[in-house]
Amino acid sequence: MTQFRRYEHLERLGHVETRDIEIGRVHVFPKLDGTNGSVWYDESGKLQCASRNRVLSADADNQGFHAWLHSDDVRACALRSAVPVGSVVYGEWLVPHTIKTYRDEAWKRFWIFDVFHRESGRFLRWDDYGPQMAAAGCDVIEPLCVITNPSTDQLIAQLATNTYLVQDGAGVGEGVVLKNYDWQNEYGRQPWAKLVRSEFKEQNRRALGTTEKGGEFQIEIAIAEEFVTATLVGKTRAKVVEAVANHHKIDLTAPNAQRLVEVSFRHNVIPQLLGRVWHDFVTEELWAAIKQYRNPAIDFGKLCRLVERRTKSIAQDLFGGVPVAAGGFA
């Protein structure tokens, strides 16, 4: 069994699939313009590779990628040794496409941009695969920077910094890819966002490595972080459990009764909790927030989504989601 897994389509920033991806710690990566490839070991231990849409073989290659992977090239040997068991390694097989200004030594190399862990169903963080695979001799795409809670303007500004692998003086690359490893969208998926330049401006970036940048202040984030507290969520959660227990005639004084309600009637508890936390936040906390921030302009759709995400992160044992990273949303 080959276990082929197609790489997710990159959605544009602002698409419904990538909504709120910018809330939290965002890695900004250069977007290369070649052809998509993937490498993994199947259940029998056989090395497999694919293009975006199909498994490759010696008789059905894709611009020489299969032949290179099975060759004696030092980088191909390193990649074969470094592919993690139970994971799929994705990258860009760099062959001429739209952009032809990459440095001569960059061509015909497999530039790794993601590693998907099958058991967890999530992409590994850059810190968990990038340095290790690079040390093993693989070509790994490095982030241009990391920004916490970036504004759209900040992200657009990163387009001009992408001279990754581009010849000196030959402008900038195709665009950037935005990855928030602590985020998933409202459909439970983890697609990455892209920003692509329609016109290229010549501007080089000094190779200073990955930098951490602070994002611009966003009122909705500040309010949700400060006023959606563990006390608020816990109090509301108790009220929801009590209501569901009463409806189903369950005695909450019995041992483990609350857990029984939350597990057995999860489909009732979760939507009620999300709705009632928003209700209680608006009725109990919003006026204080408005006074504190002196009548700010608020995007209530965004605030509602952030309150929901904050609720999920505080009650993560109920939702089985991703824990909040220190100092921000996840």
C-alpha cells in the first residue's frame, strides 16, 4: 500500500478556510516556484515519492524527481536517511516554472517545506523537523521571520523580503506562505495561507536568519485575552453541564457525573458552551472592556470568533484541541 497523501491546497490570506490564521505565532516562509513533491516510506518499508497528484515511478517520473531521489546524489542519500517513520515529507522540486531567476546551485534540488505526521494528523512544527533535517544534509526551507499576531499590512510587507535562493539583484520571489502551527480553522482543518506577488520589485534581504517580531495591537485580541477568563468559562461550563444533566435526569452528585455528562452528551455540551460563553461575555464583561479601552472600534464578528477560540483553549480537555501557546492564542 503506497499511502499517498496529497498536499493541501494553499489558500489565500483572507479566504474563509484561513480565517484567523494570523492570530498567534505565525511563521512566514518563502514560497518557491517549482513543482510539488513528497517522499515517504510505505507500510512495507519501501521508499515512495509523488508529485502533487500521483505516485511516481521509474516509468512515470516528474521532471526527474523520482530518478534523483533514487540516485547517489549526496542530498538524495541524506533525504532517504532522514525521512521520519510514519511521516510524509513535502517539498519543492526546483525546476524552471514561472520564475527562472533562482541561483544556479538551487536548481534540481528538493527543498523541504513541511513534514506531516500521520498518527497525529498534523504538520510538525518547523522547530521539530527543520534544524534536524538540515543537520542531516537535507535542503530545508527556512522561515523569513516569525511574527506574533501580525496585521495584514505587516504580512504584505514580508513579500518584499523574499529573496530566498534568488540571484543577487534579480528581484524577489513568488510570495510567502503563512503557517500557524497552533491553529486550525473552524472546519477542523489546517490549511496554510499564501500571499503571492502580482508584480516583483527588486529588493534584497540581508541573510540575518529567522527573527522574532511583535505584531501590531489588535483590540479584539486584547479584549478576548483579558476578559474571557478561566473563571468565566468554568462557571458557564458548570451551568451547561447542569442544564444537560437535568434534561437527561442525571444526578450530578453521583461519582464522575460531570464527566459522564460531558462525554455522553458532548454534542449538546459543546455548542451550548460556546454560545453561552459568548452570551455571558457580552452581558457581563463587554461593558467593562468598552470602558477600559475608551469606546474602541470593534469588529464583533472577529471578537466572537476569538471568544470561541479562547473558550476552546481554556476548556481544551473538553474539545481535545491544541493548547494555547504561552503569551497568546493558539
